[in-house]
Amino acid sequence: MRKSRTPVLFALASATALVLAGCGEAGGGGGTAAEGEGSGGSDAPGCAEPAGGGRLSIATGNTTGVYYILGGGIAAVLTDNVEGTEATAEATNASAENIQLVCAGDSDIGFSLADTAADAVNGEAGFEGDPQSVQALARIYNNYTQVFVRADSGIESIADMAGKSVSTGSPNSGTEVIATRLLEVNDLGTGDIEQQRLGLPESVQGMKDGSIDALIWSGGLPTGGITDLVTSLGDDVRMLPLDEELPKLQDAYGEAYTAGTVPSDTYGLPGDVETVAVPNLLVVSDAMPEDVAEDVTRAIFENLDDLAQVHPEAENISADIATDTGDVPLHPGAEAYFDEQG
């Protein structure tokens, strides 16, 4: 039974809410699922079912990023359309931290870049030797790697970042993963730059006051923080094209990286900018009950018009590609929903 709908603008308010733990007690890499209630498929414990099925928490990202805005919209949609559910969204450092929160039982749903999520399930890179029991509800929209430099920085390419002050994103974020890999494929390490591990709001402020030469960001289009940056600095900031970086990333790290374009009108740029795109996933613990995962997936995909009022990237969420989650297994509850759609 569908609950009566409140205005979609509630999404923006819910995004600012503090999150109450929506699942089981954290510990040892995850909560404990009630026997027989989880979806199975992993030896590692996952989240417990929310008490009374009442609360769901969504781990999002930086406050000026798309994860945060869209996460608030999803919280509103779930609250309005999943009977007896109160969903809230929390600001986080994004992908890697979100996976950790989900596996620890501190969040029920998390946004993640597909490359970071693949590392997690395979126990690679930042999750070396510690595979995480996450599954996907769906592939959603793409993130675009957005590298902006001050016009007076002398940076014309990633290789030129040596010795410069560069924000590589929040610690344990998907942005940080991509930033580190961009440096590595150009024979640079984080020790070769003046690394600043800052969230997007702090990165933008550093660009404005001249304490940072460049920032690397992975996000949807448009990202509010980047809009602020370009509006404030105008011709004093430039976006670097990354088309020459794409084959290097693909050779080193696989096909999760694809070609993407940031249209000029996204931020009022002089022209379109070729860059690197990575799909986003919504991830959950493998112990999320199948009926909960199915209800959540249904609510999201049957209310995409409402989500598009919160952020236009929701227009790029489609059931046609939702099950293409790469190395991250699709949760059986989500699979049941998509199978039902034919």
C-alpha cells in the first residue's frame, strides 16, 4: 500500500537530517542478520533488518555533490512509498566510506562508484585482503571526472601537477581513488604533489583563495560545488580534458572507465570537455532481506520523475542498464523486481 505523497522538495530537507542507525549493531565488519532473513551469498555478516522495518539510512557524499542531493530525494521517495518506512540521508566522504558504513551496519544503502565497489567485493586496492559483502540494488547514472585548475597554475595536464597543491578529494572517497590512479598512470604519486585531501566545499574554497592549484572531483552533472567554483572564478579557472588519460586508465585498471563529455552549457565552459566517466551503483549489505531490497528498488524506479525534480541526473537512471553492475553482484531482491518488469 502506497503512503500519501508529500512534496518532493522534502527531499532537500531530509538530506540534511542526522541519520539514526538503520540497521544492526556494528562490529567485526558488519551487523548480524536474523537467521534465514538475509539474501545470503557471502560468509561475512551484513546488516540486520531494521527494527520493525521502520528506518533506512542512506550514505551519500559531500554536501555540494550530487550524491547528497539525490540521496535526500531517494530518502523522501522511500519514506513516501514504502509503507512504514522512515528513510534519512547522511553526508559522508562517499564511495569507500559508504561501503564501510554499509558493511558495518551503520547505513543501509550507499552510493558508490563502480570501480570502488568492485575493489571492495574483490578485496583489492584500498580493500586489499578484506573483501566486503556488498551487493547492488542497481546501476544508476554516471559520474564524470572533473579536473579544474587555476588559470595561473601553469597546469596543462595531469603530469604538470608535480609540485603543485592539488585536492584529491575526501579521504576514502571514490574521487580519491580516481585521483590517485590519474597520478599513477602519469608516473606520479601523491608524494609528488602537495596533496590536499579535502571535501568539495573545502576544495572549492581553496581554489578561490589561491591556496590550491587544482582539484579533482568525480560527480554527476551539474555538481553544485563546481557550479559555484566556475561562477565565482570565471576565466581564472579552467577544466582539463582527460581524453588522453582514458586509455591509460583502461589499460591499468579495466573497462569500468569509459569516455564521457561535459557539455559546455553545464558550467558555462568555452566548449565541451572530453573526460572519464564511471558508473554509479547503489549498494547494500548481502544480508538485507529480499523483500526490503525489492520494495526499495521498486520505489526508486517507479518514482524517477519525482527524483528528476530533485536533480536532473535522475533522468539518466534507467531499468535498461540497472542490472549491469559489473563485478558487484545484484541483490536477489532487486533482481526479483527487474525480472518482474520483463
